[in-house]
Amino acid sequence: MARPDIVALNTCGFIQSAKSESIEAIFTVLEAKKRGLVGKVFVFGCLSQRYRKELPEEIEGVDGFFGADDAAAMLEAVGLSYNPSISLERYLTTPSHYAFLKISEGCDRSCSYCAIPSIRGRHVSVPMEQLVAEAEMLAGKGVKELLVIAQDTTFYGLDLYRKRMLGKLLERLADIRGIEWIRIHYSYPADFPDDVLEIMAGCDKVCKYLDIPLQHSSSKVLSMMHRNIDGDATRALVDRFRKAVPGIVLRTTMIVGHPGEGAREFRDLLDFVREYRFERLGAFTYSEEENTYAAMNYKDSVSKRVKEERYAALMELQSGISLEYNESRVGTAERVLVDSFSDGMIHARSEKESVDVDGEILIPAAAMPAVLKGNFTNVKITAADEYDLTAQFL
């Protein structure tokens, strides 16, 4: 294998675990550079955006640090020039049948714990016509599933059109020939737009799946988080989702150990999760991030040990809920999109599973017919565990 001339490393600077992972990756690549396995090393993304001054002083051997929006500068550093006329062109790093469609950048929210606004700036929507053109181009390359992402998808359009336009965008994307699934990630709970639920309920192309980080259920903690919603309204919102879109799969995340979370508030969270039985749920322990409201105004009073104990208790509860949900699907027929094949298993997903963050539907097979990869087929669910399901072809 030829030695790569340049390694460009994309980094994350959101929370401590992500920062640690990014820094570890930087040192791994620098070690490869010392051994002559790679040429130049460039670092870009959120970590280098957030720590523009500190990183060059603390890490030797990197040939260039670039922020999250410094594509033109990085291209110039490798002897290339940025050509705006091909800005919609995409080199897919995903399999060719699905792609992420980023509809905006930045965030106008003021969550107390979050550093994203200081890293990515204020919310800026991508014009709808540009998104439609990009989606049409992706469909022309064989993309069947669009994963709609942003720091806050529900805020889409407010800056350009003076109203929330996520619903209208979904309708435009659903009209594109070749696009069969549209999946919504990273929605904000406060002021969730009703028309999105109506479109999800009525349009077969919009997956009945919603990724909406609720973060907590305690009104006290939500207030200290600056989430603009209290516990009662959070419960009413979940009720509204399930009434408006029967069968909707809800993916959410929770933060444990945020300032203000005592034993009572944590019990409230456990009771909430136990009652509402989210199909998908992940969690983080609170990470104090410099220059956030929480870091500057609250004491990080929950010990690391207690945070980890609460995390374990929450995830143990969710493990049982996830297993029960998956077992309820055994014996049902489902339409799936085939992603890959390995170790005697065809890996697929239904509209209930998103890429990377959820489990998979595994179909035992000696080999995978070439015609199946990246295409839809029908299966019957035959077994389930807490993460994955097993199926057979119908």
C-alpha cells in the first residue's frame, strides 16, 4: 500500500469524552508520521475550532490546524483551490444507498451545558432550493435514504423564511424520485412544529422515527439546563407524538448528573423512562465544559462515582425496555433496507432503525446476492435481543 501523502483528521470538541478520543486519534496519526507511514497531518473540525490557540502550542508535529469552516484554507494548504461551482458535489463516505443531508449549521439555543453555539455559531439554514438540488443529485447517484441532520432540525427556515420550514422541506424531499426514506435526527422539544407530525403520519417516505434529545424530565433540572420546557410539557409532548403518529419510534438521550439533579430528580427521570418506555434511549454523564453557562454559574456538585452509578441504573432500566420492545416485534413482517454482509450475516434496517446509533436486523446467509445490497426487501422477525433482531426472508 502506498504511503498517504496527507492525513486530514476530523475532530469533535463537544464533550470531554469526544475531545479525549479526538486527541488520542491525533497522537495515533502523529506516531504513524514519525514512523514514516504518512506524510503531512492536518487537523480540522470542532476541536481545532474551539481550541485554535491551545492546540498548536500543546501538540507538536501537526502540519496545520483548521476550524470547522476552514475548508478553503485547508485546500490551499495542500495546493488546491476551492471551487464554489461544485459545492453541491458529494464524495459519499457512507454506502451509496444512504446519505446525511445537513440542513443548517449552528444553534440559537442557550442550553446551559452546551458548547456548540460557541463552536459552530448562530443558526444558519441552507436555502431550500440548494437542499433539494443536493438531494436530487444524491438520488441520481443511487441514494435511497436521506438522514436529515442539523444541530436543531426544528429551527430550520426561521432565519431565511421567518417561519419554521422543516415540514415544507420534507414535502419537497419526498417528491424526489428515488428517495424512499427520509429520517429526522436531532430535533428540539420546545415548540415542536405540528405540521411535521402530520406529514410523518401521512407520508410513507417520511420514516415514523424521530430523534429528539429530551435530556431530562425534572422541571428543576430542565430549568437549570435552559431547555425552555418543563417536565409536564415534556410528558405532554411525548403523548402528542404517539397520538399523532401511531407506531412512531422515539430515540432520545438523557443527561445524568447535571447540576441540580439530586436523588429526587433522578428518581423522577427513572419514573419517566419507566412510564414512557422509549424505543431507543442513550445517556451521557454531565461533562462540565468551559465557557458554558453551567460551568460559569453552577457547581458541578454530583460526584463522578454518583454520575456513573446513575448512568448504569438508567441504562439497566432501558436495557429491559429495549429488549421488551424488540421481542414484541418477533413474528412480524417488516420492510428492510440491506446495508452490508459480514460473518455469515446480512445486515439490514427497517424504518425503526437508524444508521450507527441503533441495532440492526440480521439475516443469516451463506452469501449475499449482489442484487440485495442497498435495496429493499421483506423479512419476518424471528428472534430478538436488547440491541439486534434476527430475521428470515419472506
